[in-house]
Amino acid sequence: MFRSLALALAVVVSLALPGHAQDQATLVSDSLEITGDTRLIADGNVEVFFKGRRLTAGRIVYDQATGRLEITGPIVLTEESGNVLILASQAELAADLSEGILTSARLVLNQQLQLSAARMFHIGGQSTTMDTVAASSCKVCAGNPTPLWEIRARRVVHDELKRKITFDHAQFRLAGVPVFYIPRLRMPDPTLKRATGFLIPSLRTTSELGTGLKFPYFITFGQSADLTLTPYVTSSGSTTLDLRYRQVFATGQIQISGAVTRDDLVPGQDRGYLFVDGDFALPLGFGITIKGQTVSDPAYLLDYGVASLDRLDSRIVASRTRRNEHISARIISFQTLRDSEDNSTIPSVISDLTFHRRFSLGLLGGEGGLRFQTHNHTRSSNSLIDGPDSDSIADGRDMGRISARIDWRRSLFLPMGIEATILGEATADAYSVSQDAVFQGKTSRTHGSGGVELRWPWVKASASGAAHVIEPVAQFIWSSSGTETLPNEDSVLVEFDEGSLFQLDRFPGADAVERGPRANIGISWTRHDPEGWNMGVTLGRVYRESDLGQFGPGSGLDGIRSDWLASVNFDLANGIALTARTVFDDDLALTKGEARLALNGPKTALSTSMIWAVADLTENRPVPTQEVTFDGSRKLGTFWTGRVSGRYDFVADRGTVASLGAEYLNECLRFGVSLSRRFTSSTSVTPTTDFTLSLDVVGFGSGVTAGPARTCRQ
């Protein structure tokens, strides 16, 4: 009640004052007093508002003759944006709060960075100058006044227009211990996300290169482009200059990454890599994707921790996808880094054009599809026969193909809830093969398939509210049984899973088609529980009229009767998801198996997978594959997080890669440490141990998101 009377009195007094003062500010307080016709004294819970600025204080004396405010704290001054907050014990400010002197002041930027100063000069809303300054984004308690990190400086200038902070005679401290001294330091304030300058350095140690430091320097070119240059020097004498250029356009973006290196691992030779990635929008709804990758030698990417790639994939793809249509054109080039492959005997240039359209068939009913595709690839080798790699492909084989496919399916509902579907497809392919002693020349192929599919879903709701769906499926397919006489390069790896169990053709590409009459039989059970968890189980196999020898033993599809396919998946409400799939014969001998487990809890995250596959030369797998991989993290308290990952090869009876790391993150600091080991070796790479140390401070536009704040203890 008293405060409302004070506000009314403030309005009356402001009307009595000159018009200029009337436009400057609104004042609210517990009590008001006017002395000598020019001095206004506001006392008790004082608030002043002016053009978005807000000032709170214990006492304010306004002298109309000088246009100044004498303020007694505690004082809180907030700018209109809310990103700048000033606290002080006492101050002398202009009537519009835009400039003045504050004593024992503290400047808070973007609710992150705090700068404490003995005196602060606030000038015209454009800059703030501070003397004897301590800057930090860490929470400071009375019982523990030393922040984890801070910058001490004689003088600091905050340019509010350019959003930059300049430190004179700056000293960086960790836990109160001086680490280094810089005569003059300029950094962005927390509201500026992009500014030219040095980024936080990082430390990396490897058994091959020794200990090295990276010093990234970030350069901005306006608001749409930037360049990061990172010198990297190691104790072994390796010198590297990394670069990353990014630019955003009105229709897309591009990023170029690369490095140039001189080291003793490959003496007397310049090493490096270059990656290009871009995405752009084209007229008529098309988009184009650009991806370029090249490297000086097979070991470089692993030696310098760039990427774990064994093939480089460069391509240009233009495409458009609509509701019932997909069009794409692409050109691809591969560069292999595998010891077992030769760049001259793998396709060096690949080009594809695809047009795919879905449509309704009117009076005929159902849905149809039309796909037209061209494909060409060339090798740099001129050999007409298979060489030392023994991959059953002529080393110089070049091939071109034109393919067309039309398909149709229509569903009908029969008595007792049975769904019957009539389906079929027809394909035509024309091939031109050169530099191959076996397949050279031009040839063509036509192929057709048709069938009937019957589904009989049974649905039941239990007393607990859970819904059960059991669905037996029988699919009877007729397909021509002619002998295949075409080279197969894009359909070597065949997946037998829930998605392919009821397909007309299980080959992934166009070089091979599934032939012969067959029946695909399966049953699935799905359970939806009201408590939020779901489960699904599928069991099925394929029966054939005769074995045409078109599948290898590792696929699980060879023989008159295929192996059994069994899969199960769980999706629990507590963040646990499990997917498992096995292919096994009548004697329960495992042909192929894989399992994935994911756990996402409040403290623990885990992702692990296992794969098991028998040897199969037709799939270019001369020895079995038996591996397990895992990647997990665990909250080790409020601020610490531990991470572990690895891969183990059961056939070789050894680990492939392993890593262990930890991260500390609070309101002002992120500290990370990791240790990794690569155990595999070849003629181009050797086993390597890698140690990395990183430190990021929050509050200078680093992009690091602040973590939980520490709690002050009494």
C-alpha cells in the first residue's frame, strides 16, 4: 500500500519537473523527498526504468541542475537485452543510466561471464572500462573464494557494440595458480558466437608421433564464411597445418577440410588429405550433394586421427524426391586404402541415372511402379583376366547397363479376415561388357516374377490391456528358372532378414535376379503393453522347387530349403532396446547372427553389437567374421562422465580398437582426457596408442554448453 502511494507521488513530482526530465525516467521508491526545487531524494527499494534499462538500489539522489544520479547500493543495473548485468556498492550515473562511475562493481555478461572490478566506467551505452579486474564464469563461494579458472588484469575494456573484451596485462590462473601471462588479450564476449582469434589449444600424444600441441586460429569472413588454421607440432619433428573452410550461401553450404604434413614416418614426402562436402538447392525442387575425398597415402588418416576409413568415396549427386517419384543422377569415384585391393582393379569412375515412379492403376486397381536406370563403371587396368587379387572379376572389366522394371500389387480381403495380395514384376536389362575375356560383348536379359501373398492377422487384447497380434504369412512365387550368364558386381552381398523375407527379389542390385518357383513362409508375433514396452518375434524360411546355385552358403538362402530366420526385438519403457537376428540350419548350426543392445538411462548409456558370419568366398569373406563392439558412458557424479569403447575379434582372438576417456563439465569448465589403442597392423599402418587432453572454458563464445553449477557449502 505504502509503495503504491510512493509511485503516485513519483508521478506527481515528475509532472512538476521540466519536460526533459519527464521523458528520461520513471522512478518508484518507498519514500520521496524534494529539496531546494532541484534535488529529489528516493529512499528504500528504489527502482528506475529508462528505455529498457532497469536500476534497483537502496537510495538515489537526483540533482536536476547537474543531471546526475548519486546512488547507494546494493545496485543492480540491467540493460534492455538482458545480456548485460552490472552490480555495484555505489555509483554516480547520468540521469538516463547510460554512463557514469561505479565502485566495487561486477559486470555479468549473458548470465555466464563475471568481471569484478574496483572501479567501473560506463560510457554512453557503448563501452565499459574496468580497473583491477578478475574475470571468470565459475561460481565463487565465501568458503571457497578461488575459482577453478580466472583471468586477472590491470584494465579491461568491454566494447558493447563490437561485443569484444580487451584485457591489459592479463594473467590466466587455474585453481589460483598462474599459468601464463599475456600483455594484451582480446576475446569475444559470451554473446558473440563468431570472432577472429585463437581457440583453446589441445594436447595429443601418440606412440608414432610423440607429444604434440594444436593451436587453432579462427578467422571470420563476414557472417557467412570462416577459416580455421591449426598448426600441429609434435616432439618427433612432425609439422602439420590443418585447415577448415566453411561458407554458407543463399542456396546451400560448403566445407573444405585438409592438412599438409612433413614427418619422419614417410621421410622426404609431403603428406596430407583433402575433404570437400557441400549441399545446394537447385531449381524445380532438385538438390545437389558434393563430396570429395583424397589422401596422400593409406596410413595418413589413421596416423593423425582424422578418420577410420578404408575406402574414400568422392561423388556428385543430383536428386529430387517427391511423394510418388524419385529422380537421381550421380558420379562416383573410389580410392581404396586396403592392402588387399589395388586402385587400378576397382571401379575408378561410376555413373548412375535413376527414375522411379509409383502410381495407381485405375480400373485395374492396386499400385504400380516403374523404374528406369542406367549404370556405367570403368577400371584403369587393361587386363582381360583376374589377377593376383583372385576376386573372380577381370582386373580391367568395364561395364555399362540399361535397366527397366515395372511392378504391380493389389490387395483384396477374403472371408475370415484373410488379406490376399496379387503381385508381380518384370525387368529387362541390356549389358555392354569390355576388357573381360569371359563376359566381353553385348547381351540382354528379361525376367519376370509373379505370385500370391496371404496374410491372416489374429488380434487379441488380454485382461491386463496388452494387445497381441499374431500374423502367419504365406507367399507363393513363380519366377523363370533360366541360367544366369551375366557378371555380378552389385549383388554379391545378400541380406536374409525380416525386410527381405517376403520380397520378390532378395538381391540388392540389378546384376542378379532371384530365379525359380519358391514359397516364402513365416509367422510374426507382436505384443504392445500398456506400460510402454513392446516386443516382436519373427520366424520364417524359404522353400524352393530346385536349387539353382545362385546363393552362397553365408547368405543362409542356398539349397532347396533355406536356413531358418529368427528375429526378436524388445523396446522397453526404461530406455532399453534389444534387436537380435539369427540364421541357422535344421541342425541349429549358426550361419549368421547379429544382435544390438542399446541402453539410455539417466546415468548410463550403452550401445553394443555382435556379428557372427561363416566364411563365404562368394561374399569375399575367406575367413569367418566374429566380432563384438561396444560404446558406453556412465555419469560418475554430478560433473564427471566416464566413457569406454572397443571392438574384439574372436577369430583373431584379439582386440581391434579400444578407448577409455573421462570428461569433467561444470558451469565454467570442460576438461577431457582420452586414451585409445589400435591393435591391428598391415603393410601401411602399425599398432598405435593415442592420448588426447583438451580444456575448454565457458564464457568466451567457445560454443561449449555450460554444465551443472557447483553448490556452495556452508
